[in-house]
Amino acid sequence: MRLNYFRTSWRKLWKNRATTFINLFGLSIGITASAFIFLWVQNEISFNGYHPEKKNIYRITNTLQVNSNEAWKWENSPMLFAETAEKEIPQIQLTARVIINSWGGPVFKIGNRLFAEKTGAYVDKSWFNIFHYDFVSGSLDAFNNDPFSIVLTESKAEKYFGTDDPLEKIIRVDTINYTVKAVIRDNPIHSSFQFDVLMNMDGRLLNPDTYRDGTSWGNFGYITFLKLHNGANSKRVEKELNDIIRKRRSNDNCKVSLKPLAEIYFENDLQSSDLPHGNRQTTYIFGLLGFLLLVIGCINYVNLTTAHASLRANEVSVRKIVGASKGNLFAQFITESMVISLLSLVVSLFLIQLLLPGFNALTEKQFDLPILSPVLWAILAIILLFASLLNGIYPAILLSSFEPLKVFRGRSVLKLQDGFVRKGLVVFQFTLSVMLLVATMVIFRQMQFVRTTNPGYSVAQVMSVQVPFQSYRTLTSQARLDFFAKLKSELKAQNSIYDVCTGSSEIVNIDGSSSGNADWDGRDSNFNPTIAKLSADDDFQRMFGLQLVSGSWFGAVSGEEHGYLLNETAARVFNMKLPITGQRFIWGGDTGKVIGVLKDFHYKSMHDRIGPMVVSNNKGGGSYLFIKTIPGNIPKAIKAVESIWNKYLPGQPFSYTFLDDNFNSMYKAEVKAGNLVLIFSVIAVLISALGLFGLTAFSAGQRIKEIGIRKVLGASVFSLWRLLSKEFLFLVFVSCSIGIPVAYYFMQQWLQNFEYRIRLVWWIFIAAGSGAMAIKILTVSFQTIKAAWANPVKSLRSE
């Protein structure tokens, strides 16, 4: 009997090939899009979930109250916090610290090759006892027994040593030889710890200067994790951690809390972080979007199946008369839905494999989905079950409920509410399409606003090169100034280079800030605002085109070694006496005076409001070299910079970025979201239009004789088009009326993430609604005009 259900279903699908194609195509696209979205969502919500003891692992979070109105939340802790807590709190089983080499990083020398390694970290020996790693070769004991030992991932070992066995190979890290003691599998993509090189913390702390600096309880430089015993009370541990830090610090402005391992990925309130983070709200929104795209694909099947219900009334009635029960008919129609869902799944598998590289490039994740992937099949199984049920239940109930006597007497087999349900589903489809079109336009307009708004500086053609601190840390102040002066002079002499300057930070994202370091005449002793800090040389203003409101930049007059520049916000917030230029100003104990007021510029992304900033004089030294190239000479300039770099810094690998690329990277998440929304809005519109195409074709086919009679009686093509289209166009109008207000609300909420943002103007919504309406008019018009142009003789021949 069940085999017969499949045979009958296959015959029906083959007989109605046009409808089958519409259902198959729409559902396949919907399943493919949903599978990709759910794959990404599953990865986001499962971050760090692969560690066996994840429920007992926490990270110490420190919140410092810097002033009465502001608190900083740090993921870093003092060095001694871990060992002190492990000794004094019995509920703690293990502790582990990590220092991530995200800023600059050490220089690795392997043979004669140099590498600037930015994916490395120093970890305690207990790190591998808290977190899960798969060892491919070597052992944890070998790593623990040698303070100057390294563990590499497989991909990093291949990069450094090719096909050679990496074990016991020597890597010179700055001035110290480290030995490779183990190789581990590459980090999962849903891990917060994307470290390809893990170095033993003991070797780092053998440096007496490093250890001495770390013993200060005011130095927060180590990310610290705790593993609690089973059944331990985390709130009790928090209280005891607070007791420990209060006893060791001279002030009590620090409050300690514990963040579960499973929650650190979605943190959004840290002052800064060296670990990757996601957005929980975005993840949930895309999860809902994946569900809705699947629903849109299923709606086509439901609508077309119920619309064709009257054509199957005789079939159902005959089956009932010859003994088929309602349950048999229900099973038959559910089977038809499962067959179309299975066929769609097969097509989706092919599309997933075909589109996976593009999806990886778009999301910047390396999803690897072999055909036997349990994650892939779990997602597809859930989608298949849902699609089969959503596709099958309502049509099966409707079709199996026909009453044979009413059918044979010629009465209508469809109830009024069935038409309302179908119209409601069409409205739902197009409402979502309109919302996605609005979201796409708003996101891209905001990104255009970010790109075109003058940030207050120019970074075109500017190359950024970070100068390692270890290359000049042993020099005296004068020798350091001479070193940078010679370096700048030789770079400026190149005919492919327009200008050179130095600074402490890249102007597109100045992340150095502090509170309590500044003083000026008239400051309230309780007023310690957070101030961004930049150190720049005499050429910095000219390079980036910064504007002065008053005063002068460094180098304009003599005696400015202790001069300071304030931005407009600082001048306003500090409430200094007028004129501000010439007022006494102290930074970190260095007394000087304000030599000028700088016009505000966006030294952070447009997510953040411009705050107070202080710029100090940096005569020649700095963490960064900024090199402006002459247009059309970028390759030549890069080669010239590399040559001079190798001359002055022969032991350091040369690397560079361009500041306009760094500027764009600050908005990478938004651009990525915009691209995804654009793709999914196109998919939603395509599936909706396809379903409308099928419904219009069926409606026109059912009224073919009516159309023929009207044409014979003199009806024009336009009047016939209006007759057949008005119902569908009304549904689209209703969709716009619902979708636009809802989209306005959600996009208004999204824009709140930007301190500097566009206004939601009326034409965005009109454009989105008009675009949706135009697509639907074209879709409907194709079938209606085709029917209106048909020869009425053919449709009336049987009358």
C-alpha cells in the first residue's frame, strides 16, 4: 500500500510538470538558503561548545569604575590573580592564563626565514588540561617539561616546515630558541581560541623584567580562566575573588565577575578584546530569516496544491466511494508532499556543494561539509521534516475532507476560508519580501553614508607599517630620534613616495585611552573623563589633512616638546578657561601647555561618539610609519619601502597595510550582513514571484472560457488584464502596507547601533514598495496578457 502511495504521487507530479517544476525550484532554493543560514547560526550559537568541561569553565571579568559616570569592563586580570585564587579558593580546580600576541606579535626565525606571527599566544601548562585539543604528534608532558616549548597546529606546522617532521625543530622567538614539542589539529571554526602557535608561559615569565612588571596588582595583562569543581557555586567563588583583589589593591574600584565559557563569544560590553566576538541579536535575526525563507518556499506548494484542489475533487470522491478512508487519503497527500520535499532536498544537496566556496568567502568562515557531515545531515533532516509537514498537513486535510455527494451534485468543494488562507499566505510572502528590500536599501545607504562622510582626515594612498618596539627599545631617547629621523629622511627621498610621518596609532582606529592621567587648571578633582591619546610627529597633520580650530601644530614654533593639542570635544568637556591655547596641561605627570585646538575627527568607527582626545608631541619615534605614495606608483613605493626596511631593520619581517583597507574593515560585519540580506531578499522575491506566477497561470486557465466570451463581446486586452490582475495586485498592496511599517521599526532599531547615521526618509520605503510592486506586475502580466491574447475560438470550440 505504501509503495502504491509513492507510485501514485510520482504519476501526479509527472502529469503536472509545470506545477511540479515551480514547487521543486522554489522549495529547493528555499531549502538551500535555509540550510546555509542554519549552518552559520548553528556555528555561532555553538561557540566553544566542544570542550567537555565547558559548564565548569569561566573567565574572570574585571569592571573598573573609572569615574562616577563610567566603568570599564576588561577581560584581562593581574598576573598573580590566577595562582592566588587557586591557592585560596577550594572550589577552583584549575586556573590557566593566556596572553595573545595580537598587537605586533613576536618575530619567528626559522632557518633564514622571518615570520611576524600574529596568531600565537603564551599559555600556562594547565591550559591543555582545561580546554580540549587533539594531539597529532608529540605530547603534553614534553610541552610541560620545557619552559621554552611550542605547540603548533597542523596548518602552521606545514607552513613552517613543509613535509618535514616539526617535532624538536627550533624556532627562534625574538632572541630565544623555542623547541616544537607537539602538533595539534587545527582549531574548530566555532572556537574562541584561534591560536596556531601556543608557547609555554613559563619561558616568558623567566624574564625577570617581565615577571617584575606582572607582579603589580594594577597591571591587568592576562586573560584568566578558571575550571571549577563539579557542583561548585560560581557566585560564592565570585565573592571570594572580590575579597582577594580588594586585599591586594590600594583602591576598591574593581569588581570581579565570572563569565561562563559558553557566553564569552556574544559579549558586547568589553572595553576591548583580543578574542573573536559575534552578535547575538544578528544571529537570532538570521535564524528567523532562515525559517521564513523555508516557509516561503513551502507556501508555494500549499497555495498551488490547494488552488488545484477542485481539479482533484472527482478523484477523491471516487476513491472514497470505493472504500478509501480519510486516513488513506491523508497518507496519500502527505506522501506527495514528502516526495516533492525529498526531490527538493536532492537538488539542494547539489546546490550546497556547488555554492559552499562562495558562502565561505562571504561569511569568512571555513565550513567543510563532506557528504557524511553529521551537522549537515542534522540540519537537512530537520528542514526535510518541517518542509514535509508544512507542505502536507493543510493540503492533505483539505483534499481528504471532500464530500463525494456534494462533488457529484456540482457544488463547490472549496470553502470560503480556504481562499482566505491562500490569500493570507501570498500576503505573508510578499510582506517578507518588502521588508527584506527595505532592509537591503537601508543597510547599503548607511554603509554609503559611512564611506562618503568626511571623517575629518584623508587616508588615500597611505601605507601603514608597524615598527616593532624591540627594534629600538634599547636606544637612548636621542638615538631613537636619530633612528626615526634617518628612516624618514631616506623614505622621503624616494621618487615614488609623497610624504612620511610617524604616530602611536593608526588614525582610523585610535584605541589608546585612559582615565585619571590628565590635569589642567580648574579641573574638578572628581572629574576624570576617559580620554583618547595619540602621539604624533611634526608631519602628521600635513599627511592626514587634519584641521586646526586655533593655535598651531607641532613644529610651528620652538619649545613645543611638552605641547599638547586638544580636539574640540575635549576643549568643550574640560571646561577650560579661555583662551584655551596657552593653558597649562599635564599628561601622566608631564607638564606642558595647550598649543592648539584640533577640529573633531572620527578616530573610531561611526558606531562610537567622538570623545575627548589629547595629541602629544612625538618628534620622531613612534609605533607606526605612515607613508603616502604618489598615485600610480604603489608597487614601486612598496618595493622602495621594503628595501629601506631591510637596511635599517634587517632582523624584522616586512609587512604593511593600507589605511583605507583598515578603515573599511571596521564595518566588515555590517557589509557582510548587508550582502547576506541582499542575497536572501532576492531569493525571497524570486520564490514569491514564482508562486504568484503559478497561481496566475492556474487562475487564467480556470477562466479561459470566460476570457474567450469577453473577447468575443469586445473586451480589450487591458480590461482583461485588469480583470485577472486586480486581485493579485491588491494582495501585493496589502503586503506593502504591512511590511513597510514593520521594516521601519526594525531598521530604526538597527540604526541605533551607529552614533552617526542616516535618517529614514520616505522615498526608501516608496522605492522598496514600488520595486516589489513592479516585480509582481511583471509576473502577473505575463500570464494574464498571454491569456488575453489567446484566440477565443480555441477556448470556446467545445461550447
